[in-house]
Amino acid sequence: MLYVDVVTAINMKTERTLFKIVGMYCINCKPIVEKHLKDEKAVKRIDIDYMTDSIIVEFDPSFITKDEIKNRLERSGYKFVRVAR
């Protein structure tokens, strides 16, 4: 599936960051993480791979920080490991 948001691309600076977490074991974890991270202004896209315990978050850093994303991940019940470089 191709995801295009022209307004976002033109009007907003976004950052993509890979977060490593522990505790995702199956595809049923995806909606739990999305529920805690999704935010119309701040978080624009979430790519979750439970096989590698990684989440790529595309976000607007003027609305949310990496630490706030980390806190949301932990509140969703998963253990935050690190922000991957």
C-alpha cells in the first residue's frame, strides 16, 4: 500500500525514528501500540514489525519528542530498549 499525505509533506517537518522494544509477540500487538501512539497532529505514521521488536515512527518534533513517544510505548505495556541509530 502506498501512503501519501501531500499536505503533511508540504506544510510540516517530520522526523522518522526507529524504536526498539521488547514484548511484542504477535500481530495482535499492533493495534495496542497504534492506539497509544496515534495522534493526528504529532504522529503521522507508524510501521510496526513485531518479528524484530521494532517500530518506526514518523512524527512532527514540534508536537512530540522522542521521550514522549518512549513514554507512550511503555504505557502501552512494552519495555522500551533504545532508539536505534
